[in-house]
Amino acid sequence: MGGEKVIIAADHGGYSLKEALKPLLSELGFSVTDVGTNSNQAVDYPDFGAEVAEAVSTGAYRRGILICGSGVGMSIVANRFPGVRAALCLDEEAARLSRLHNDANILVLAGRRTAPEEAFAIVRAWFSTPFEGGRHQRRLDKIRQTESKLHEKKT
């Protein structure tokens, strides 16, 4: 993990958890880019989710973290971007499986449902679990084919 860069964002519902996670990410050796929000003041989650998802979609960042109150809104916006596989993880097992089977590249957390200690365990599990490949790669290829078909229909 050392030296890898990660992009992180949250809305007001995830701000406190985002701030709690940044020291852990630095401790794990990540270079952290925080694109907001910078307070508990109400903001629109799509603005922040889109910034992280676009950075991952374009390859500027390999992985990112998004946090909103429930995790649902950030998941919805992030998964609109080609190549993004954002996974809402409420426990360590979901975090491991999202990486092992789905090669998730954005971890989504629920700021209002996840205590910092649990989030730390989720983040450690997510970043330390490699993609298994094999039969799971075939499934990711099918997702990419679906993305391509949808893109072709738009153009």
C-alpha cells in the first residue's frame, strides 16, 4: 500500500468519519487527496461523489473512498461512471468480498451508521484484500460489455 494515492470525499453526513479516516490512511502509507466537504454544513452529495468517481473512472486514481449519511446516495452517483465499481460496505466481510469478487475501486461508507472503529476495520480489510480474478474476472468483463453497449446506444 505504501506510496499509493487515494482520493476521498464526503457530504455533511460523512464529514466526521472522513476526518477520522484520514490519519489512518496516512498511517497505512497512502497519499490522501481530500476533495471535500470541509464542514458539517449541508451540501449536495452528488457534487462530491462525482468528483471522486470521475477521478477513478479516468484513471487519475486507482481507488477512492466516499462517505455520506447512509452510503446509498454516494453509491448511486459513483456507479454512474464507466469503470467504477463502488461498493457500500457496512462490515469487514462486505469489504473483503467487494475486493475479492468484484474488484471494487471505490469504497463507500455510511457516516451515520458506521462507528469510526468499525470503519477503520473496514478500510484495512478493503485495502488489504486483492482481487481474486478467475471466474470473477469473467463477470467483470460482462459488466464492461454492458457499459460499452450502453455507451454505444447513447452515441
